[in-house]
Amino acid sequence: MMHNHCEPQIRVLDLREYPLVATIDRHGRPQVTSTSPCPAVQAQMLRDLADRVEQAGHACCRPQHPADSAPLAAHPPVVEASAPVWRDHNGDPWDLALTWVDSGGSEWWWAGLYDQASGVPLMQSNDALGTCPLDQVHMMWGPMRGERR
């Protein structure tokens, strides 16, 4: 059965098992839920998590610059009128005429629409029902490689 990777899925988390749950919505707004009432304890848990993520050393990551830490939707997108190319906040071009293959082998292609709130291209997949913004696809299932259709 196919499902939409971009649609929210309801999950119940037992805070006895997870002492801290951090979420970031599609607009980049964070929310932290914790069993600890102390913000200093919550901050230390997040720093420990950040250290573990940074030390993982994934080959798929480019060197990060301070500007790269902001979500793509926070920056105005640029769409070139002469070709279906979209440039993200780094200025990297995304050729919307290509099929983009994610790290799991799923194919994504431009649906011909842009997200009304952010201006990010909406992508369709052979594994998902519906559409998903390109920045979310790249963040969740990257790195991606472009292939001619």
C-alpha cells in the first residue's frame, strides 16, 4: 500500500520513554516537549543530540555555512522564466525538467505547481500520493541526483 511521505502521520509518544521530543513544522517553527521543567536540562539534551549528529560524519553532507542552517522556505525562491530551474537559498540550481532520485531510489518530478506559502516547487513521487515541497524532499530523503526523463 502506498502512502504519502509528506502527509502528517499521527504518532503517540510516551514521555516516560522519551524525555524530550523536538519537532519542527513545515514553516521552521520548533516545539520542544519535555518531562523536565528545567530549560537548562532541555538545552543540554539538545546540545548532546547535536554533538551526536555532527560526529556521525555522513558523506552526503556538504560543508555547512551559517546561512545553510535556515530552512529553504525562509528565503525567497528564484524561478528562472527561461527554463524550469529553481534556485534554493544557497543559489543551487534545481532543474525541474529532470526526474530527481532520492537516496532510497524513489523518483520525484515537478508537479508544475509551487507551494503557495513558500514558493517552493511541489514534487510528486512514484512512491507517494499527493505532492511534497522540494525542500522537504531534499531534507528528508537527500542527497538527490537528477536524471533525464
